[in-house]
Amino acid sequence: MLKLRGSEPLIKTSYPVGIGQITQLYHDGTPVELDLLKGTQVPSGTGQLKLEFWRDISNKNARTFDWKLQLSVPQGGLAETCEEFAFQAPENGYQPSIVIDMPATNQNWRSEVRSKYYIRLPDGKYGRTDFYLLPYNGVFTVQSFINPSGSRNLEYDPSK
């Protein structure tokens, strides 16, 4: 049973913005950084979420291939969650970066990634983010909810 604490006015953003919009990560590890408060891509060194992606493109027709993704929150952190209702960010347990390394020989090789993370920004604000990636072409989406008050409460009310 879920006990609700009451919603707070969270900053909700999606990247890329708009239905049918796509964006891709570079396959050579070139970083892409996002401003999670504005839902925009920003210059290197200025984002709250940094994405780096590597993919073996030596055989573009291969059904499985080596790929690796690194998600980072410079001077902050990420904590993966499987909670359906991720409404209360933890105080501890954040890592500066999370790496998903997927060699083609991995028995649990994945052709897509859907993951949820709690996030702690460098300024101490908490949030959550839903991340989706298609490693074949590097297409990704990010949806985030950040609490500007600094509270760990991440319950969102779309009417506020």
C-alpha cells in the first residue's frame, strides 16, 4: 500500500521536447549534457546529466554488438530504482556515474534500456529521471522531475 505525502510543485521536463522528436547519442563516447531544469541540451561542463555512449559500428548489420553507456551527474549522483512509485528520494546511496557495459557475448544482452534513477544534483536538489535508449542507433529520451525546494518528496501533481 502506498502512503502519499502530498504533492509538491516539481519541475517536469522531457528531452527531446515534442511528440515524434528524436535525438541520438554519438557512438564514439562524445558526451551529451542535459539541463534537467530546462529540458535542453547544453554545452559540455554545464549540464546536470552527462551521457556517454560507445557502440561498435564495424558491422552495422550485426544483431548483437558491443556497446557501453555511462550516465553521470557531475558533483551529484544517481541511484537506480525499480520502484513503481518513486516518490521519496533516498538520502544516501548515490553514485557519481553508472555504467552499463554490454558486450555482444553477454548472455543477457539487451537491445534497449529502460531505467529509472533517483538523482541528486550538485546544488543538493533531488529528483527522479526515466531514461530510455536504443543502442542500435543511440536514440534516447529522458524525462525528469526535480524538486526545486530541495525536499526529497518527488510526488508530482500535474494540476499544480
